Amino acid sequence: MTFSRIGGWAALGFAVLLAGTNLILAPTHLPLIGDPVDEVADYFGSHAGIIGFSGTLAVIAWLLAVLFGAAVVAAVWPSERARGEAWSLVGIAGLVLQNATFTVFTATRLALTGTASDAPATNALWTLNEALFAFNGTFLATAMLGLSVAGLRSGLIRSGHAVLGFTAGTLQLSSALLLPLVFDDPGAADLLGLAGWLLWVVWIAWYGIVLLRTRTSSAEPSRATEPAVS
């Protein structure tokens, strides 16, 4: 199996895990930014099992995200290097930073399952969790910007796919910029992030299909034919 196909399956697996995890958590009425701390304590105190399971799925998703990003870099790097560009590195840096941020985000969720009886600890962890979620859109936007530009300029993806990435990235970045200003009552800013997140899932799944259809990496830069040595 080629590395492009490995990255393609990783992208599709990531999208499925991301959507599946949220479909599992949605019926449990997971607390949102701005919800009262007592409701947060009650929720995490009574849903430790499902929060732990979602953490296990997150570990797999982080690995898949890195495999996807590396496959895109491998596919476009020869042509990027010939042009003196590094958009794909911008993109994979965004994925790595997103993984790092979401690792701490997920860790705070797990920690909250053990602090239901400690109001100050719950308040501190929940505030940190909200802040991490607010800023996470910055790195998703970076990932989609870098990998969309890299794929478009290297001929790996089409303009419609790139536009989807730019749109999702803009929504995510807008949410990250606005949420710190309306932290206690996010309202529409939270909806911007949700819309961007939904488009992000579609974007990465689409990218996965592209990688699965890619037979080889982008061609090496052409080299002038050297005369045979007599």
C-alpha cells in the first residue's frame, strides 16, 4: 500500500471517529461554553465511562490526523520544493498544534470526572477547558489553509475543495477571534465554530478520497538531461 493510500484511509478514519464520537456524546447533553459549573460537575460526575471512551477514540484520531498530514506533505513536497514554498509544512504544523491543544482539552475532561465534589477544582478545570476549545479553531484554520494551498498549487486537489477548506478555516478562525471577547455568553460565535467544524470534517474526508485516488506522489522536478560521458 502506498503512503498516499495510508494517508487517505487515515483521513477517512479520522473523519469517521470525529463524527462518531460527537454522535455518541450529543445525546448525553455535553456541557457547552458558558454553562453553569454545577451542571458541569453533575454531568462529568455521572458520565465518567463515556468520557473515558471518547478519550480512547481521541488517541486514535490524533495518530490518524498526523498520518494524513504526512501523506499530503509527501505528495506535494517535490513540487513545493521546486517552487520554493512550504505551505504543506504550515498545514501539518497546524495539525500537530491542534493535536497538542486537544490533548490538554481531553485531559481536562477526564480530570473533571473526578472533581464533582470539589467545586473550586471543577471551576478551574472547566474554565481551562473552555479556553482551550475557544483557541483550538486557530490551529484547525492553520491546517486547512496550509494543506488547501499546498494541494491546490500542486494540482493534488481542485479549486472547489480548496474553497471549502478556506471557508471552514475562516469560520474557525473567526470563532477563535470572537470567543475570547464573548467568553461568558458565546452565542453566535459558537455557531461559527460549529459550522466551521462540520465543514472541516467534510474537507478532511474529501482529502482522504483524493489521496486514495492518488497513485503516486507528485512528480519530482524535471532535471535537464546530462550528456553521456564518453
